[in-house]
Amino acid sequence: MTIDLEMAEIAKVFFQESREGLDAMESGLLTLGATADGESINTIFRAAHSIKGGSATFGFAEVATFTHGVETLLDEMRNKVRPITAEAVQTLLQACDCLREMIAATEAEQPLDQGRIASLNGDITQILGERPTEAHAAAPVAPAAAANSAGSAAASADGGTSGWRVIFEPVVDLLRLRNEPTRMFAELGRLGDFTAHADVSRLPALDALDPESCYLSWNIEIAGEIPRPKLDEVFDWVDSHCRLEFTPTGRAAPAAGAQPVAQPSAATAATPAESKAVPPAEAERSPAPAVAAVQKSAGESGSIRVATEKVDDIINLVGELLITQSMLSGFADGIDPNDLDRLRQGLSQLARNTRELQESVMQIRMLPISFAFNRFPRIVHDLSRKLDKKVELKLVGENTELDKTVLEKISDPLVHLVRNALDHGLETPERRLAAGKPETGTLELAAFHEGGNIIIEVRDDGGGLNKAKILQKARERSLVAPDQELTD
Amino acid sequence: MAKKILAVDDSASMRQMVLFTLKGAGYEVVQACDGVEALELARKSAVDLVLTDVHMPRMDGITLVRELRALVNYKLVPMLILTTESSQEKKMDGKRAGATGWIVKPFNPPQLLATVARVI
């Protein structure tokens, strides 16, 4: 399989994963207002971060650029640089919707809704610009393929050199900092022919020598037209742990190239290497372990993802098996009486096995009702905002399992019931207060087993329908006779 | 014997991409989806290189590197963190924790292989 084909396969995983990430972001954002613990904002941030990284890796630059803004905003919220406001949460929720569409369009290779993307991007940029933060300006993330182009552009600015003299003076801790100079020399060798003279002046007497320390430094002459960024790359993991000096040799570079250039950071070359090295104390107090509460994930533990068709196939096959088994049982009634007992025994065992197999296969298609319930926090959030009502949504029995096909069928009717409850059942905060009720209404979605059935309840603590008013309307339209009395 | 690499990332697609790239180049790869799982795996068997993402649930990549460095078997094992361009700070955090170096995201398979070849 070629790389491209394989990458396309992996991209599919990325799309699926992004959808899950967006679901996690959405449900996280919906709980942010209520319980603002550090871990939930971290979870949201990580989801955005993964989508950004993945989309950039798989070459979906527009998704990556858009997510970058979202991620920056979340990062500021996470680090408490920016407050978590209802408006910002609303914008982020819309960004989730937009990203969902972008992912779907990208997967289907359809054009993106540029207008919507630009407008939301504007909203995010506006929030980010509301108070000066360090110039984190939306640096678009270039797709992986373009990552090196900057390097070659910078190289041409150096003019041509026919080689470099490099002074490489590592701190004695180099090895303990897990950097192996021989590997760096191997890397240099890939760039061109070089000679390295070891400077042994720092080498102590044998009895004072610590085998884990690096006492050597090197003067390196490397030949060839090597762009400076290539050299930087070789040393970029260690440049804070050594004194480095790069001097072009041979043909002089134009402009500033006349005198030796000491880099990468001027400070590194100017001050003794040791002062630049990280003091151990600082290493001690680097970030506290972010081991936090284990993620609660409804129904995620130990689950597998199976295509529905495959499961349907198995269920059909098991059905066939059951039929064959019962046919054999019937057939057994009319054969040689001597073998009959053993045959019957075998058949009853087959019957038991088949039944058990069917039961466990049916079980595969069972999903927790949370799959249907999970969309409601967002629906209730949006709708209550629109209606200016305050609603707390309670989900009960989310792990109650239902057949996937049933689950899909009840989802839309449930939405209808919930909308009704919000529209007509629950009152506005003022009316609730006037009626002596708490300002925030409660809407409960519950699922439970009862006598072999699964009961799904939608319950609210609102005023309900105004019976007198409805009856009056019905009489006005002559739907109900004026003297007719109706039961509830 | 094939060099063994421990790849740690909470994103399944990134893990697959890393796995596919490294296996294709003849490395043996073990995977973990967060720092806690990686630490457990690393305690059980030795690896020649650790590649870890930074942002992960339960235990992040920086903490993982620091925890691994505290194990006697991992004192000298190269460890690379996968990080994004913007996070100079993370690179330095990584170095302080004991990482050998980093790979800047996004990267493509050849870039990943070139970086891995620098350390093992």
C-alpha cells in the first residue's frame, strides 16, 4: 500500500476522532458555566489541540487555521488569562458547529462555507483582541509539507558560503541532558565533509573524571554550501546547553556577513555557557504533574466500534442457525430410535448454544441511551437562551441500554417532547418567581427498566398547559360543544 | 534486532500515523494513549526511544518524561516530545524534564523518520 493510500485511511480515523473530540468539547463547554473546574477546560483545550495537530498533519490547512484561533482562546481561558464569559462560550459552541461542518465537508471533499468560517473567525479574533495579550497573532499553521520552505528562503539570504567554522562547547552536563555529541556529528556528516578538533583543555585528571560528564569541546570545519538553518537544526536541541559560534568560511557572505556572526541567540555566545544553562532549582519546580481526576466517560470504557452492517449480518446468520437447529430437531423425531437419545442430547445442547449466541449477538447492538440523551444539553442550552428561560437539565439512567435501531427511531420524537416542554411547559423566570417556584426550571429525561419494558420519561416542573385557555379556544372554533365536559 | 520505540499520544490517528511510518521503516513500535499507560509499559519492558505527545489526559508528556528519567533503566534512553511550533516554552519544559529533543508538529512521515534517525 502506498503512503498516500495509507494516510487517507488514517485520515478517516482522524475525522471520526475529530467528531468525538467536538462532542467532548461541546459537552464540556455546556458544563463550563456551572462547574468551572480546571480539568473540564483542559479537556476542551486538548480536544481542540488534537484537532489542530491532526488537521495540520493530514494537510487540512483550513481546519487547522480555524482551530488555531479556537485553541488560542481556550488556552487563554485555561491559563486564566481570559475570563470564561457566556458570550465566549456561545462563540466557542458555534465554532464547534462550524468545525463539525468543516470536517464533514473536508471528508466529503465538498467546498467549505467560507462566509461562516470568516465570520466566526472574526468573532474569535475580536474576543482575542479585546484585551491586549502577548502578540500571539493567529499564526496560521502550515501543512507539514510546507514546513521546510521557510528554511530554504532564509538560506538564500545568507548568500553562498563555501563552509562554516563552528565552535561547539557544551556544558559538562550534556550527556546527562541526554544529548549525545556523536549523534550530532553523524548529523553534521550528512550535511557535508567536516573535521572536528577536540579541545581537551577542560579534561580533568583521571581520578577526578566523571564518566557521565562531557569535558570536551570541539572546533569544527565543515565544507559545502550549507544553509545556516540546516546547521541550527543539528544543534537546536542543545543550544541552551552550550556555547555555539558559527562563522562562515571561504567566500564571504554579503552585507552583515563581513564579521563573524555569533548566534543563535546573541546572549548564548556572549556569556559563559554555564550561566545560560538551566539551574537545577528551576528544573525542580517545573510544571506540577497534571494528573487529575480520571475522566468520566459514559459508556466509553471497553467499547468497540463495529460497522452496523457487520452486526446485522451476524444477527441474520444467527437467525438462520436457529432455523436450521429447529429443522433438525423436528427431523430427529423420525429416525432410528437407538441413536435418538444421543442425537436429542446433542440437539438440545445446540439449541442452548444457539440461543445464548443469539442473546449475546443482540447485545452487541445495544447502546446506552446516553447516545440519544447526549444531544440534549446543547439543545436545551440553545433553546433556553432563545426563550429567555432558565432550565436545568437532569439526565437519569443514561446507561440503560437500548437496541441501536430503536435508539435511532426515538431520538427525533424525544427532541420534539423536549422542545414542547421548554416552549409550553416551563415558564419564564419572572412567572416562576411569581408562582413561588425557584427561578430555574427543571427538565428531567429518564430511562429505566420496568417489567420487561424500557420506560423513557420527559418530565418538567413547569406550569403545564392552560386547560381553561385551550378549552376556550376549542369552543370558539366549535371543536368542542359549548356544554361538553372533557376529561384530562 | 529492530529498535523498539514507545509512541505515546492520546489521538488515535496520530498514533496510527506514527505507527505506520515507523513500522514501515523497520522499527518495532509499542503504543500508549497517555502518560500513565506509557509509564506502566516502560516499567515492564525496555525501549530504545520514547516519542510522546505533550497534551494528554491523566498524565501529560512532560510529566511522563520526568517520571521516566527517574527510572534507572531510562536514564540514558532518548526521549522526544511532539510539540507545536508556537510552544517554545513547552520545548524548554521538555528539556528541563529530561527530554532529548522534540519534533515540531505538524510533521510528515519523512520528517519523523529523519528525526528518529538522529537519536537511534
